[in-house]
Amino acid sequence: MDILDLDKEYWDNRYKKRQTGWDIGYASPAILTYARTEIPKEASILIPGCGNAYEAKALLESGFENITLLDIAPTLVRQVQKEFGEAAKIRIICQDFFEHKGKYDYILEQTFFCALDPSLRKKYSSKIAELLHPNGILAGLLFNRKFDSEGPPFGGKKSAYQQLFQKDFHILKMEDCSNSIPQRRGSELFIVLKRK
């Protein structure tokens, strides 16, 4: 697939047609467990490629106060804005991730990385580092497998991820996820990367 095909129009059409096979319908247990035990409630959090924002909803209910959601698909963003209403503790932005400006303490990764063409992975790593405060954390899930069909999602393997992230991050954790959802068990890595 041409990298240019994975643009705003592509993702907006996926939501309009309800072609959202990555959407599990609830917040990822691995991400919620990490956030509730490791992230201070007042920390600034970015969730890029937020989708239906299940993690954000659960985090707000858990008392988190400073969440920014980012997605490129206008149809989805309007829907998420409507669901959240005027919640003061959350910002919802319709924008290309690579054009986003800001600084965050934590960035949560949940099926955004695997939606990007693999040719953008170095750019992703650099952009994540740019958006994090010094010693800021990227935490979340990456697929540790190949996919039979042409992506998205695009898979990968641990050794390639280690090489990709070592320039900008200290790898605090990159291991098999112990609390994946049933249909992804054995195929995900949980990562915690600290910005250098």
C-alpha cells in the first residue's frame, strides 16, 4: 500500500464505514493497569490515534485531570467530542500527529504505531521524543508478530523495536504483555520508554 493512502481521508472513511477491526470496545487492561499504578493523576497525558477513546474515559473516571486526545479522522473526532461534552479535563484535537505541538509527561500507545506505514517509524520515534518532556515516558502496547495480510495493522518484532527506539529512549521495559486481551494474548509487547 502506498504510504499516501493512509491519510486523513483513508481513516475518516474507515470510521464512516465502521471498518474498525482494531476497536476492542473497551479500554486496554494493560494500559489501564499501568496508568493507575504508575502515572500521577496530575500528569499531562497524550493519546495519539485515540480512536473511540476508551482509555481516556476510564482514566477520567479514575481521577486523571490532564488528558489530550489526538486523531486525524474528523468523523471520529466529532463523535468523541460529542460523547465527552464539555469535560474540562480533556482536550480533543483533530490533527495529523506529525504536525502536533505540545509537551507531555506521558504518551500512551494503543494501536496507533501499528496503523502507521512502517516507513514512518523513525519519524514516529523522533516525534514522540519531541512531544515528551525530558524524562517523559512512552508506555503502551506494540504488536510482536507479523500479519499475513497487507496492513494496517503493521506488525514487527522486539529486536527491531529495540533498535528503533534506542536513539531517543532508555528502554525501561519491553516484554511480553502479561494482561493482553484474549484475542491478542502472546502477540503483544508492553513497553515503557523514557526519553533521553
